[in-house]
Amino acid sequence: MQEELFLQVLNMSFTGSVVILCVVLMRLLLRKAPKVFSYALWSVVLFRLVCPFSFESALSLLPVNPEPIPSDIVYAAMPQVHTGIGAADRVISSSLPGAVPYASINPLQIWVFLGSLLWLWGIAALLLYSIFSLIGLKRRLGTAVHDKENIYLCADIDTPFVMGVIRPKIYLPDSLSGTEKEYILLHEQTHIRRIDHVVKILSFFVLCIHWFNPLVWAAFFLSGRDMEMSCDEAVIKKLGNEVKKEYSSSLLALATGRRIVGGTPLAFGEGDTKGRIMNVLNYKKPAFRVLLVAFMAVIILGLGLMANPKVGENFTGAVYSVDEILYDAPQYSFTYTTDSAPQYNISADYVLFRKEISDQDWVMLGSLYKYPLTRQEQYRLFNPLNNKAHENLDKVKTIYRADLKDKNQTFILVMEQKNGDVLLAHGYDHSGSPHVRWLFRLNKAAEPEANEQANQPKPQGDTAFGTTNAEPVEKVQGHSTLKKT
């Protein structure tokens, strides 16, 4: 349970990181718009870091797979991640330790277990630090004097802040003048009216969960800046542009104060005084056109990043038989028919297995990884290229490859077509000029229920990567000989 939760958090943290980068880019584009729009975008980041699932939409703007780490990756014979970024998938997957045959536990299980322990220790450390910080702050507030309503004045603090959740209290330095107090109090009351004090606490606890991700730390502080600046703008909008200088002076008077937000989840104060003053002085009521464009941009980007990409039925986790032979290289004498062709099993963790008609056991061929090929590169694999292969290649949307690492450098291409059909190409690269031997159209035969042989490679000497994967075999006078051109 602990390890599964940790893997789920890693998935959310990865997706959240991508969304954070998108929001940071959009902040740059919205730099002349009111900060409330930038602040609103951070809610999408919060959603992605907290919620492990979302709705699917063809209009999704998420450029990656929202669940790159399979929940059962620690049990996979050859662990694979699927971020949707081919180069990253190959690098990460090749670095993951594979299963050890007959071992009681996989090496990856150990690493995930240790990682989950470190993750929990990090959460505990942050929470303990925040608790001790809160206790220290409460001691300093022992001299606070009630002013009115939920407002308190304290001589031992240098910066105003809001504290509490259900009944939040506003604490102000008692050194503020009458005008400064009026402006700062209005700012803090705006925070409470917008429920910013609750958002800040929730953000802090999300930061504790994703403490290992530097992009989440960046998002925490950047969203805090947008929160403060949007609140400043709300005050100026209410009081009018003529108070901008006086309001800026009030902020400057508090510039020497210490930030409360550091490690105290139930209290937050102000920060980035210079940036806030510059934003206040430059603020002016935006044109309706700017507001409309900013609003539409936030809605489109927000919904687009919240939605998961709409996908069809996954081609993994199934057993396939050969439904049609689309190509059979003419330079070889050995050939298959749909009745004599092997079966293929593509496991949920993208490992490819094969079973010949005469065999009882599945043989592991290798792990599939994304392998982008241009249309012309696909055509050059066929000599000659017939019409059937040409027509079907034109419908391919995604290509995966597995390398068998035998003496013929055999490779398998699994091609997913736009209509969901699956093609499989069997080829060789032993001569330095890769070419396809067969191109099959596959048909889903059955779900591999409780088929342990399809999940673990069966040791048979060098069968998995030896002569079983060599070039086609031709029968000559009762003997098996390899047929080459």
C-alpha cells in the first residue's frame, strides 16, 4: 500500500511538473494582464498535484501521459515507463533494474520501498518543522492586544499576517500609522474574503507531499507572489489609483519584516515587497479587450491542462494472432500462413512475447519502446514495397520497437493504426541495411488471464535470444538449414 501510494504521487508529481512549466510560460504571456488571471491558473497545478485522476477530452492540452509509471511496475520482468516522450522513456526504462529469475523479490521493489520510506520521512520532517515554527509564533503572539472584531495588534511582529482557518484572525504590527493600518487591513480582509488563507494552507500540505520536486517549491512561491499582487490590485481597484503612492509607502514600511510563511502552515504573511510595489505603481485599469483575451486564455488553458488526453483501447495486455499477412519478403523461401503464424503477447508493461504453433511456452522477445519513423523511413524497410503494405503504413500513428539482440540483429515493430488496428513487422539489420521480413495484421485473440508464463521469460538456454530469433528456417531433406540470400 505504501509503495503504491508513492508511485501514484510520483505520477501526479510528473504531470504536475509539466503543468507548472505550462503555467510559468503563460504567466509570461499574461504579464500585462491583472494578476488574478495568473493566480487562477495555479488552481490547475493544485488539482494535478492532488487528484490522481481526471476526465478525458480530445481537447486536452496535456502533452504527456498522465500515468507514466504503471502501478505494477515493480513486478514487471522488464520495467518500463511511458511518459509519452520517446527519448526520456528509453533512457529511464534502460536504467531500471529488471527482474531476477527465481528471486523472491525484484530489485526495483527494494528501490521503490526505500524511496517510499525517504518520502514519508521528508513529509514528517516538514510537518514537524512547521509545528515547532507555529509554537514559536504563538509564543510571540502572547502580547497581542485585541483591537476590534478579528483584528489584533502585536508589538513582537514586524509584518501583518492571517492566522487560522475557520475563524481567521488578522495580526498587525502595532507600529503602523492610521493610514498604513487602513490600507494593510483592507489587504488582509481581501485575503480572507477570497479564502486565500485556506488556499495557502492547502498549498503548504501539497508542498509537503511533493517536497522532493523542485518545481513544486517554485510553484508554491510563485503562486504566493501572484496571490499577493492580485490582492494588492484588488485594493487599488477599490480605493482608486490616487492611493497607489500611499499604499506603496505602507508596503515599504513593512519591508524589513520577516516572512511568516516560511514554515508555518496556519499563518502566512507578505513577501517580495519590491515586486509588489513595482506592480502597484504600474497597475492601471485594463481595457475590456485585455480582460476578455486573458479570461479566454485562462479558461482554455485551464480546462485543457486539467483534462487527460482521450485515448482509445490500449493495445497492451492482450494476446494476438495473425489475422492477415500484408507483406512477405520475396528473397526468402520460408513463409508463414495465417494458420501457421505464431501468436504474440504484449504485456501491460510493454514487453513482447511470442509463441510458435508448435511450442507450449511463451518466449520473451524484448521490451517495446517508442520508435518514431518518418513515412519515407518506413517505406525503405520494404523491398519491394507492395500496395497492401503501403496503404497500411499510411494509417500508422504510433510505432514501438523491440530489439532481440541476436546475431541477425532482429527487430520487431509494433504499429498502432489510427483506427486502433495493430500491425507487427519482423525485420533484420544484420547487413547494415534494415529490412522487414514479414508484416502482419494482428487480431486480439484473448486477454492473458493468469498466464504467468507470459509475464516471465521461460529459461530455455539461449532460446529467448538465440536461434529462435534467427532468420527463417527452411526444411531441406529432413534437416533444418538457415536460408539466406
